[in-house]
Amino acid sequence: MSTIAIRADNISKLYRLGQIGTGTLSHDLNRWWSRLRGKEDPYLRLGEENYRDKGGGEWVWVLKDVSFEVKQGEVLGIIGKNGAGKSTLLKLLSRVTTPSTGRIRANGRIASLLEVGTGFHPELTGRENIFLNGAILGMTKTEIKRKFDEIVDFSGVERYIDTPVKRYSSGMYVRLAFAVAAHLEPEILIIDEVLAVGDAEFQNKCLGKMQEVSKNDGRTVLFVSHNMGAIKNLCPQTLFLERGKVTMLGETGDVIGRYLSGDAEIDRCRVWEKDFPGGKDIRLHAIKILDEQSSIENNLTSASTIQVVIEYEILNSVKDLRVVVNFLTFDGEEIFSSSDFNYQGKGRIREAGMYTSILTIPPDFLNMSRYYVSVDIDIPRTESFVTGESVGFSIDELIKNELGITIAKKPSGIIHPVLNWNVSKS
């Protein structure tokens, strides 16, 4: 019988908006005394459900009655839209904060990567931070020394290992942080979307390492990501969170299909007016799926010319930037990807300003189905700014064969391009 690594029983997290205390010293003392005795907070307003919607109420249930269990050696994916409660759940599991209600039981040491530089001291060198993180995870100095060379080699920052980490780029930060967490042998590894900061090569390296520690070492991994391809390749089981509640827990392909079939995910247009994906150098403003008339209103068919329009702002000039578009099926299977890197050319600098990158898909290429488009913006093998921001669309049942006759039967295959044939009699 497999050992349970993590078990969550009806956990909820309630936040009060606008203030930290209860408002009075006597109430704060009562809350402290209740917690000291292991009692429930007497000032929780149970039953109120805000879910971050606009409106009245000073309380927000970020998570509500979440229950699941993960067996030792399993890899569990966690997906959901921004604001669904994924990061809060990981903080609860990592014991960064405590649940308002419910109980979490973990069997083994936990290592967490919740954001870039978690547990690092900026004034210490990479070498010193490896020993500091190892000590925090409960490792002895001898154990850390034994793993030190492997950690440095995996991270690829050997040249800068004696440099204070405050001088590291965000990509170097996450390389070293992941290498420490993965090599210091925790029984449970909890990873948020920090891998989005690393370049594509390092992301693949990290995914391979997570598979290795799960299959070969029997360690448990919880992985939050917006990258459905990574979730599908790594995680046999996936948890889908929606507005703080568990919508579905099961086989990854089925859960991804449920997640991507939601009304919000089929939206052909996403526009950001604040909280822009990106970083200090890049802001993603919009992703749009348009037809040949640059319209978002018309239904798309196999006869349509499809334009993927990405609008973004460069705040500081960037060298070798590329915009990548990934086409996937609604169960997370990648069909193809394309980037504007070859068009832009290696070594080219994009100065500060607003930009629009457009990818055109010719007619008679995609089959009748539902698809989603995932957009990444990065510098190859150096740094990632935007990862996995997606929109969805459908190809309706209007197909013209080579004679121009409209047919309703769906041809086999994911794509159905009209290709040129040459038939001759010898």
C-alpha cells in the first residue's frame, strides 16, 4: 500500500481586506488566545463568499473546502486561471501560512520554489546560499558538500558561484534555486510557475529532473503551471482549481480538456489594461485571433485565413527577443509552434516602444476542432518574460473540398492542409 505524502482535508483560507488585525486590541488578544489553545479563530465570518468579485464585504475566501491526497512518488499538476488560489494552496502546503479551516498532513521534508529567489539572501554568494538553503531544508553540512558539485553543474552558474546573488539575473536566480531544491533530497518538492523565468533549454532540463526524482528516487512533486504541454508530459494526475474550489481532480488529459473547454478559455481575445504579463522590460497588452478581415466577430472555418496578433510593449531595449506562438489541441497536445525570431534576425535590437507581431495561418490548414494558442516571449537560452498566456478558438463545420464543394464530414487528423499532388501515367 502506497504511503500518503500529502493529505489536505477541507482546507480554506480567508483573508480580510484592508487591514491585518481585527480592529481592536481585545479582539486581537482573543484571537491569539484561541490560536494558542488550538481553537478556531472566533472572528472568522464563515459563510461569506466573495471570491475576489467586485462588491461589498471585507472578507475573501481565497480557498474553500479543498480536499485531496498525493501518494509518495506521485507527480500532481495544479492548474487554474490567475486568481484561482493555486499559489495560496502551495503556500499552505509549504507551511508559509496556515489555513483558516481544515487540516494538512505531510509525510517528509518539503522543499518549495514559490517565487524567484525564495530563501536566498541577496548579499550572500551563490555558494553561501546553497549551504544556507540546505540548512533550512534540514540537511547536514556533510550532505550539502556531497551534493555541491552536482548542484553547481546543473545550475550552470559555476562562473558566478562566488558572486553575491543580488547581481544575478532572474534566470540565474531560478537556475540555482531549482538546482538546490532538486538535489538536496527533500521527500516532497513543491514548484510554482517559477520555471517561466528560465529559458526553454533550462525548463526542459528542470522537467526532466522532476521526472527523474519522482520515478527513480520516489519523491513526490506538486507542480503549478499554465503550460498545458508541460503538465501533460509530467503529471499523470491533475487538480483543477476554479474560484478557490476544486472543480476536477483526475487523469491529466481529462482535466486539461475540462479546463480549456470553459467559456473564459475559448475567448479569442485577451486584453490587459493592468497587471501586464512580462517584467521590467516587457509588457504583454493583447492576444487576438482574427480572420482575414481583421475581425473577431466572424466565425472561423477551415476556409478562413487566421491571424494571431500579439501586441506588446518594450520598456527597455532588448537584444534577440522573440515572440513564440504554440498551437495546441484542447487536451494539451502540441501541434506546432512558430516564432518571429528568424524574421527579426539574431543580433537585432528591439528598441523601446509598442510592437505588434502577427502570425498568419493560411486557409485549408486546420481541421474542424477546438484549439488554443499559447504565447511565449523570451530571449532564447537566456531569459523568459511571458510564458503560457493563451486564447482559444474553434474551427466550425464548413469545409470545402478540392472541387469547392462544402462538406460537413470531418476529415481525420488534427490538421488537414490542402496539398499539391501530381499524378502521371508512366
